[in-house]
Amino acid sequence: MNIIFSSCGNDSVALIQWCIEHAAQDITVAYSETHWGASEWPARVKKVGDYCEANGIEFHKIESEGFASMCKAKRNQAFPRDGMQFCTEELKIKPAMAWLESVDPQKEATCLVGVRREESAKRANWPEWVEESDKHGGRSLHSPLVRHTEAQRNALILRTGFFDVLPYRSRECFPCVNSSKQDLRALSQEDVDKVRILEEEMGVGKRSGNPKYMFRSKKCGGAKGIVEVIKWASHTKYIEGQDDLFGGGCDSGFCGD
């Protein structure tokens, strides 16, 4: 059994195509449902699922409690933060590990991720093979795209004849607490509203004495709450390469982009 852990982003689609072209057998694509995807993301997930089905590949959603429920359930209620970024563990790794144990209790499956070394300094030495991956319950982990350049990855995507290359990373969890200024500018009104509602449910605008904001005001020019943060992001200069406000995005490496 080959299990692709997919975020439905560019690298994930490229990995699916790589497996098709290399005639990999008994493939399941597993997507972690965070219930916090961008407003357009469910359509993207369906499209990936449809492509898998058309190629004889099983597509499975791994359910989680969801980002909003997770934040509200935390002691004293809390948004993830640098040094306290519990969202990947709670919404992706733990549910995926439980699912893996249910479908592969003997640990015979090979897990695959679309990580590429070119992506970041953190991934520059990512191994192509890990015999026993701790993050995947001791199963083998294969990252066949580690040496692929962006151009090679894009060529795989275009060979699907079904997908274009997205101009951004996966938006399976969006906005991320590590969103860049450019990400914030791209939020739809629907996505702004879902953050505003969650902030209100967690104390913003109430006499709680301890309001909860998704984005720290000290990194957003003093803006408090998503509405002010969006105004700040929209009216301040964007400098390419210097707009990663909160750490540069989720980089667990659990599923690739």
C-alpha cells in the first residue's frame, strides 16, 4: 500500500502525477480536513479527488475536530503561536496517525510526501527515503520529488492536463497563524468573517479582560483583531522577501505543500 499525504497544493498534485507516471500500485491519497480551508479550497479538494478517482486512486479525507473547535477547546482558549503552534499536531498529525493505525496496523504501508529540497533552508537536506519515520508511526517514508526543481514540478502538474500551477501554497488551513502580509491581502470576505466570528467567540469585543486575537498586534502595527489587521496589511508597503510576519508558514513536512 502506498499512502500519499496530500495538502492538495502544487507539490501534492505533482506527486500524484509522479506516482501515476511511475505506475505505482495500490495508492491512497489522504487529505487532512482542518475545516479552516480558504473559501475556494473545498472546490480544489474535490478537483484533486476527482482526478484521483479518474486514475483509479482512492481519495480519503481524514477528519479532525477543526481549527475553530480546537482553539475554543484549549485551556483558557488560545490561538496557536510561535513556540505554541499546536495546530499541526492536533489537526493533522494526530488524526492521521490514528487513521494509519486503523488501515495499516502492521505498518506495511509506504508513506509518500511531496517535499522538495529547493523549497526552503529547512528542507535542504530532506532525505529521499526514511526506513522508519517517527512522524508516520515507524512506516517507510518516500519523498520522490526531493531533487525536483520548481520547473520540473510544474511540468508534472501541467502533464495532468487537469490542473494549472497555483500561484500560492496550499490553503488547506487559511489564514494560517503564520500568514504573510501578502496572504492577508488575499483573504476573501468570507475568510475575514470566519476569523472575526471566531475572535468574537473567544472574547474580542466582550468585557472578558483577555481578548483573543488571531494575529499579534505588535507584529501588525498595533492592529487588534482581523478587521484592523486587514486594513493594516492593505495600506502598508509590501516588500518582497520581508513580509513573513509570523514565521513563514507551516513547515511540518508531514505532507508537503
